[in-house]
Amino acid sequence: MRRKHHNLKLWQDSRALVKEVYEATGDFPREEIYGLTGQMRRAAVSIPSKIAEGAGRNGVREFIQFLSIARGSLSELETQVVLAQDLGYLDETSSLLERIGSVFSLAGGLLTSLQKRFSE
């Protein structure tokens, strides 16, 4: 069954981000499984989840709220990626920050569009 969020590039790209985070954290030290690894994976999974949840709600106002939460999770994940680089778990050339920036921009564009529609 296809839902309306399945057609959103934002949701599709955020799913790709989840996959990339799981792959990147797979090589983290074992002692990080309940630390940074788990936090990064939870933050990443929450992004497409919040997009889907917001799209499944009854109105534009709720969708806007959940998109804002998803952007907060993107910022959280960005910080965790930088920390992982600081700790030497990811190298500086990791594509994660680029993917996060791209998804953040898509979310911002959709937010702006929805806010304009809601204010009309």
C-alpha cells in the first residue's frame, strides 16, 4: 500500500540517509553500540519516521510540526557525525554531512511551501 509520503523525495532521501548511517556506524568500536552508534541510528531512523507520521496526520499544521521535528533530528545527527569524526570513527571525507545537508534543504523547502499554503 502506497501512502502519500512515499512519493516525497524528502522521505526517499531520508531513507537513503538511514542506510548510509547504518553502514557508517557498522565499523564503530563495539563499546559504542549503546553510545554513539545507537544514538546516530535512532536519530537517523526518526527522520523518515517523523516525515511519514506528519504526512499521515489530519492537517497541514501537524505536518509542518513533524517536519520541524525531523529537521531537529537532522541537526542532532549532524552533531553526532561531527563528534564521530572528532573521535576518529569517521574520516573527514564522509559523505554523511553532505547527505544531511541535502535532506535538511529538502525539508526546508517543503516546510516553506506548506507554510505558504497554510497562511493563504
